[in-house]
Amino acid sequence: MPRDRAGRANRVVRPYAITGGRTRIDQDEIEVEALVTTTSVGATAWQLSFERRAIALLCRDVLSVAEIAAKLRLPIGVIRLLVGEMADQGLVDIHRPAQFDDRPDLSLLERVLYGLRQI
């Protein structure tokens, strides 16, 4: 297997092969900061592809989508797709950040920015 400069094995399988050529998920796009945890079903499912099994093992501890991508050295889009499919199958739970309809108070943001600049 080819190696990079740090001596780590380079991935031979292309991302489109991992996703089966799929590029979009049916549900809303999963945020990079969304937290993922493995369900009891996902913890006992061993008939998974290598990448899905790796996600299930990693997410025994709570991890964000970005952290999963970094640890597996895969593109964010691939991880979003795999995590979305795994959530549909009940293998993982996705804890999405709260969506706010109201914007924060501008004066509060200005005070925070002022305070940060003073540090």
C-alpha cells in the first residue's frame, strides 16, 4: 500500500466508491458540528462496511461530524452521507445544534467583541 511522507498508509479507495456514487442525502444537510453517538443497535451490528464500522466504534464516545472526518481521514461530504444513512438505519443518533430563529442582540455581540479585544 502506498505511504505518505509521514509513513501512514494512503487510502486507495476513492470516496465515490465508499458512498456507492451517491452525493446527496435525503434529509437536511448535517452540520459539521453535529454530535454523533452510536446506538445499541449500531454497537452490535457487525455486518457493516469498514467505514461504517469505524464510525460506529468511534462514536461510542460523542464525536462531531468534523472529528469523525478527521480521525478517518475522509472528506466531510462522505462522512455526512454515511452518518445520515446510519441514522436512518438506527445505527447512530445525531444531536444537531439548536436552530435559532431570532438573531442575538447586536449590542451584546459588540460588548463581547470589545471584551475580546481588551484581552
